[in-house]
Amino acid sequence: MANFSNVVRGSFHACYLGYSIGEKWQGQGLMFEALTSAIRYMQRTQHIHRIMANYMPHNQRSGDLLARLGFEKEGYAKDYLLIDGQWRDHVLTALTTPDWIPGR
């Protein structure tokens, strides 16, 4: 499953990416294929310039997936999200389309 949320237009043209896949399906390249297509759609059809995705530091598989997709680490957020009753740190990443300009 993948979703794009908090889509903002105007001068920002950005959104957040969220995704998950069952353990049975991990390690087969399925999420990479799905996200490659979904990201291309958001960039080319929805004209999104910046896609942000964050992951918990212990989830290195997620970090590796984002790196393969071209996301770059931008920072570290302490106590970023409340998950299962605990505040969890996250690594912040983003993918930008530097050559995209509205109206082209």
C-alpha cells in the first residue's frame, strides 16, 4: 500500500509519501516497482516538485528503499510521531524534481 498525503500546491508543489507492505512480500522488489510508478505519476501528471518521506532509524530497509528511489536525507526529527503510545524519532528524506517549473 502507498499513499500521497498533505498535497500542497501554490508555491510549494509538495506532498508526503507513506507506504507499507506485508512481511511476506518484502524483499521482492514489489514496493520499489510500485513506488517508481507512483512517484513518476505524481511528478509528471500531478506536477509535484517535492516528495517527502520519513522513516524510523531502526527501519534500515525503508531507508535503503528510499535511497534507491533517489530520496536524500535532509535531517533527523526527535519525537516526530506518536506511534503505539510512544514518541518516535524519524529520519527525514525528500526527492525533488529540480528541472520542473510550473507551466512547462
